[in-house]
Amino acid sequence: MLPKKDLLILTELRTNSRETLTQISRHTGVPISTIFDKIKYYQGNLILKHTTLIDFSKLGFNARADIMVKVDRDVREKAKEFLTNHQNVNSVFKISNGFDFLVEGVFKNVKDVEDFIDSFGGKFKLEHVQVYYIIEDIKKEAFMNDLQLLDMVV
């Protein structure tokens, strides 16, 4: 388990990864040099990536979908490669319970989602597909960005 000051630093980064080290130090009471060393130490290990969340609809991508697929075992690796390289795929997860992959896709419209599924199905032996259209984000990327949650981790 991580020390509490490390968890405080991580919580601040989860809330706003663009916050300055000075601001993080003020919020946590941890010296700036320690914060710098901790971030450098955890980079690429515990901290996988610093990123920006985007409202895709403001860029004209109004259809988001979570797509669960099961493919024939013989084409699973090629399907994974196709999905990881497709421009509309935001995230791919290997899952269980009768499916191989959960694909989070971002598209201009619902027709583009359907075209993607048809294209994917035409290239690979799809055994099963379920599509869930995302209507609204209610909570996103919020785990461990609240100091009250630290009690769960400690």
C-alpha cells in the first residue's frame, strides 16, 4: 500500500493533472521537491498517462457507443490489431462473459457506428455483437479524485 502523502499527490493529479507543483504542495502539505520526485518515480509505472478529456460532440462526433464483440478464435489477434488501429476506436478492453472485446467508439453519427460494425463483421468472423449507445456522461474518470476516497485505499 502507498503512503498517504503519495495518495494525496495522486488524488490531486487525478483531479487536475495540469495543476502546478506549487498548487499541489499547497493542497497536500507535501514539499514541491518531494512531489516532483514522486511523480517522476511513478511515471510509466503507476501513472500510465497524463491526458485530456474532450467533449467529442463539440467536434461533430455525436455518436458514442460501447460495442461488445465475440469473434472466432482463429481471427482474434487480427481483430484486436484492427480494433487498436481503427481511427474511431477510443479504447479496447479484453473482457469475459461470452465476449472477447469491449470497444469504445466515437463516431459522427449512428450510421457510422453501423457501418463500422458491418465493416468489422465483414473482415472477421463475428459470433456475437451487442451495441450500447452512450446517451450522456453522468460520471467520468472520477475514481480517486476525491480526498474522501483515500480511506478506501489506505
